[in-house]
Amino acid sequence: MTVPARGGVTGEGLAPGVGGGESAPAPAPVAAAAQLRQRIAAAGLVPGERLGEVALAAELQVSRNSLREAFTMLASEGLVERRPHRGVFVTAPGPEDVRGLYRTRRVIQLGALEHGELTPGAARHLRCAQDLLSGGPDTPARVLGDANHRVHVGIVDLAGAPELTRLMASVQARVRLAFHPMDEQTRLHMQFADRNRWIVERLLAGDLPAVHAMFGDYLDEAEHFVLAHLAAAGD
């Protein structure tokens, strides 16, 4: 098969998992950071949004000290930033951030495609993406964005490496921030929807080499699209 021509979710489950089975509850700061990271990955928190400490601590059912620890974790990942005397805000990635994110994605995702295999975790994300991509041309851009996220999480899960999966959770959340507000204002996700369907089909069939052969160009095009949009927005 040839590669196609270029062309309302809550966020639950959008963050990459590290495999099945039950595990002990995470410490409160870790759990709070995971919930916020997941919201960012689902476009539920947007660049520049202020994160009110009192309301958010109550919503997440954690102490304010635990929430501050969660903010520190997310700040170390480049997802939030503290502004003196103003509070904590969701980060707005700039051009250099985008270039760094795509360099990271090339290393992780091309490596997973070259050395990985179809794991249960990867299959779960890919089938979810397949469902989200099945709605046809009227599918909302936000849903296509969630499908795109699932595709890339699924690719990383091919490696079967929990460490990479955890790293990619942060990377993908930052990528989703870079995409905002292109989710709604451009054809970014529509432009990649056909290729995402093809990628899912080939990966579920176990044809990783076919996806590996086209994926470098895929990432190049996506990076150029995002950088061009940021440049236009800054003019």
C-alpha cells in the first residue's frame, strides 16, 4: 500500500500508560502532576492559562503543599512556569522549544519504529486512535487532535520501555501546547488525518518498517507547519 498524499474528550487515558495491572497509589504530588499533564495533553489547559492554587488544590483533592510540589515537577518538564508575584501559568512554547521537541520525537519515535514491536499497550492506543479517526470529514478538529496524540503515544509504546513512555508523556503534552490554537484555527490535524489512519493500519498489521520509512518526512512536515504558524502569529 502506498502512503496517502499529504493532505470532546476529557483527557482520560490520553497520557501514555506503562502497562497493565494494578499498582500502588502514587504520592499526592505525583498524582496531581499526572492529572495536570494529562489535561494539557488533551488540550484541557491552554498556553498562558493561570493555574489558581486554591481552586485547583480543592478540585484535585490535594493539599496546597502537594500542588506546589506538582507545579515544581511540571516546571522542570517545561509545562508550567512561575511568574514572580503573579502565580503559575501554563507554558507557551516558542520556536526553539518546538525544534527541541521535534528533535526528541525523531530520536524516540524513529527508534521505537526501528527496534520495537506491537505491544498490548501500543495496540490499545492505536485502536483508540482508529476509532477516533473513523468519523469522516466532519470529525471535529479537537477529536482529530486527540487521535493524533494516541497515534504518537502508540508509536512510543512499540518500544515496550516504561522510561520512554513516561518521557513521551511530557513531550506530547508540550507538543499539544505548541499546537494550540492550531487545533481549531488551521487544518493541521485534518492535513495529517489520512496518514494517521494509514499509520494505524500498518502498525496494527505489524508493518513497522513501512511506517519507519515515511515517518521522518512526516515529522519534518509537522514541525515546519507549527513553526510557520508561530512565525505568522508573531508578525
